[in-house]
Amino acid sequence: MIGRTLRGHHSRGMSLVEILVTIFVLAIGLLAVVRVLIPGLAALPRAEDRSKGSVLAQDIARTVESRPEYRADSIEHAVRVDANAPNSGWVLHQDISMGSVDQISPTLTLAADGQLSPLYPSLVIGERFDTPLSGQVYLVNGGPYVTGSLRVYYPEPLRQVEPGFENQPGTFSVSDSIITVGPGTGGGAGFMASFSALDASGVVNVVGEVLPEPGDMVLSAMPIPYSVTLYVLAHGMSDMPPAGAIRAGGGAPPAGTILACAYELQPHIRTGFDEAMLTRFPRRQELRNVPVPDILCYDTSVPFNDPQTIMLPFRSVAGINQDGAAIPLDENGPENIRVVNKVNGDVYTPGSGIVDDGRDDTDGVAGTNGFVTFDGTPPPGTPVRVYYRVAGNWSVERHVAPAEYSRFDPNVGAFVPNESQGLKQNWYTTWIEEVGGEPYTTLIFHNLPGPTGPIVATEADFWNGGPLLNTRSDGHRVAVDYRYAIDDPNLPGGQLIERVTGETHLVDFSTHAFTLNHPRVVQIDGVRGISYKVRACFDDNTGRRSRVDVDTLAMR
């Protein structure tokens, strides 16, 4: 009996050991599973952000694809010629637009202490829109604009002729820096001029200089021949900078008339291409450490439910920056969020149209948690646009290939007349090279040449960082219309002319050029930029800068 009892106790003791061993083995297995799951769980917020960024970028890209004729001619890095003279226009700067390098120009953004300045002036040029009904507004695509920067004009430029031949409406001539327009051209609103000129430091590309209508108009500098583009300003279109809106008033063109506008975006940061920036600037100067993201916008309508609350996408509204100071939406007010009535341009801000639902009574920030509640001022159903900055330093970049390129002849120091009717500050030259006994034409994309004026083209000017090279067009896709000669099989020694429409090429990052597919080119009819990249950038949950790119083509 005693033996059986001991044996029974011994048997039960072994079972407990086995259970403990089993629990231990299971615990190790669970730890392994947790180690696998935790990184996956950590990746979920990043995946969600990338999904939101993709939606944001795709929405913009789809808009461009659906109405390509309404896209901007270009979006350029530019600074005012004279900050105290708002009509003086902007100077374009070389802007590396698509390559794997940063978009921040150190000479313009590095302060004396070596820190990056949070300002990156961007000029939107040639955004098309239909004239709204009288009293109604058009909201610009790029966001609120700087006060005094708006230009509204007819998108078809005037035709340049030789001095003395401006005897038809819609024509103009240039003699030195004086512009003379044809009879009946204009109508009292004035003109907007863009041109290229040489000064002691080199070439200056000026865009958006406003000129009065009466008499001969004088440009601020002597332009390079045939570089001037002249547009007629539109009557009756008043600007509403806090709303980012253009209102049609008395004397405005009939509703539905296609107009164009140019404007400077309110101070913001274009995030740039972080892989090169990480090597170019010390870590403390990385762009993600500059807490002024872009202004995003969200189109919706005032809901009918009570309370009248909407939820904003792309995380919550940014309330305070990394230094604890409030981030204003723009220079005209301290609010971090603004709602604009898309019909009449009325602006609603926290405490005036929007309920201030900040986390406390002092930060004055509506929509801190991504929810915005209306106070009943705008009626339910009112279409509105919400401007706001987002926690996580979200930003959206639009990289637009210029709508048109002009050809510059460096042998005579002038643009080729009548070869481009659009903005001429983006341009190319041609280089002919024998390949296999046939002459092939290469297009090289430039800014204008150096401080002593236009120079005679040599091969050294075009390759290996020569003085004519720039990077404004690198990475953009371009369509070329041209004509080339082939041998006539029915006539010995004779030639036939073939025509090519829309041959596409990518401007090479290293050569700033490409070569046309067919030799013996006899005429280039047009060179058009067609690429459009939308980039959504954000800081992920680890603080690392992330981005989502959407590429599309915008054929005109």
C-alpha cells in the first residue's frame, strides 16, 4: 500500500514537470511570435500614412489628367525682383525639379547661423480657370497666395513683330526695352510681361512684370531679342488673398471665359528629395526638422447633421510646432485652419464660423483632432474648401514640366522668332552630330548663357558642366513635333519630308539633353513638357521622412 502510494505521488510529480516544461516551450514560442508581430504592428501606421499619401497624390494627378488644358504652365522657384514694388515680377532660379537631389537652394535658404530657413518661394505660372459668374469666386489650386502677387490674364499671348509693323490688334514690338502694342490691344487693364535679360552677374529671367497700358511701356531691363512674352491683363477680377480666391466683379469677362493666373504661394517648404539632402546637409539641418509644412486643402460641404462636424483626412491639424510656438496658416492671421466658401469667398476661422475645439482655451486651434465643427454661420450644404496644416509635417509637391520650350540660337544671341508663343523662359538649343554618316539632332535644355552675353556654341558648352547647362528640365518628359528628310525612291537625289508628332523623351540628368530618333531633321515645330509628378511627403511614426510619388502625363 505504501509503495503504491509513493508511486502514485511520483507519477503526479512528473506530470507537473511536464506541464512546466510545456508552458516554458509555449512561452518561448509566444515570444517568437510577438517578436514577429511587433514590427508588423509598428508598420501599420506607416502603411496607413502611405495609403493616405497615395490617395492625396492620386486625387491631384487625376484632376490634371481629366483637365490637362487647365494645368499650370510651370511651378518655379522664384523670388521677387523688388519686395517693395509688387508689380516688378519675379526672378526665376535654377530649380532641380525631378532628380534625386534636394530642392533647397543653399544661397537662398541657409541663414547666417547655418540653419535652414523655412521659406521656399514658389511661383505658380499659367494656371487656367473658367471665369465664374459675377460675384462668385474661383479658388486657386495651389493654396492661398501672397498678398499682391496675383496676376489674372488672357492665356493667349500677343504676337511679337518687328518695330513699325505693330499695325494690327494683338501684336507688339520691342525696341531696346520699350514695348509698343498694336491698335485696340488691351482695353485698360494693362499687361503682364515675361522676359530674359543680361546683367553683370549673368542672365535674369523675369516673370510677371506688370506694365501700364497708356503709351509705350518700358521694361525694367533690356531683354534678349525675342525673349519677351506679353499677355493682356483681365478686367474685373479682384483678388482675395486670405481665401486664395479670385472674384469676378464688374467688367469681368463673360462667365466661362478661359483665363490664366500667376501667383506666389504663401511661405511654405517644398520637402525635396531627402536621399541627397541627408548627405548634403548635417543631420540637424534635415528638412524634416523645419516645422513649417505645406498648406493642404480639402473640398467638402457643410453637413446637414447636428452638430455640423466634418473629419479632415491625413492626420490631425497641426496646433503647435516643435518649439511650442503656434504655426500660423499664413502671414495674415494666427489661425491654423481656415474654411472658404467656394461660392462667394467668405472666410470662416476659429471663433467665426468654426467652433474652436482646441485641446484647451488658449491654443486657439480648431480641428486639433482632425474634426471641424461649424457654428451655423455657413448654411448646411454650402460647398467649402478647408485650408490647414497637418501634424506630421505633411506636404504636397507638384513637379510640372513647362508647357512649352523655345529655341535659342547662341550664334546670333537671340531666340528663334515665332517658334514659341508661350512663356520663353524655359528653352533649348540644338546640336548636330554625325552618327553612322547621318546627322542626328540633339536638344540641350538650358538657362541663358553667362555673364558676358550669349556665346557661340561649341561642344564644350554643352557637355561636362559647360556654362550653358542647367537642371531646371532634368527628369521631365518632353514631346517633340518635328520634320525630317528621307530619300525619295522615285527621284534619285531627291528627298521627301516626313512629319513626327509627339515623339517623347526624358531629359537626361547627366547630359541635360536627348537625341531625336530620326536623322536629317529639317524643322522642329514644337517642344512641349508633358510630365507631371505629385509627391506627398510626411514624417512617419519613427520621425523618418517618407514620401509617395504619383507620376502622370498632362498632354495639352
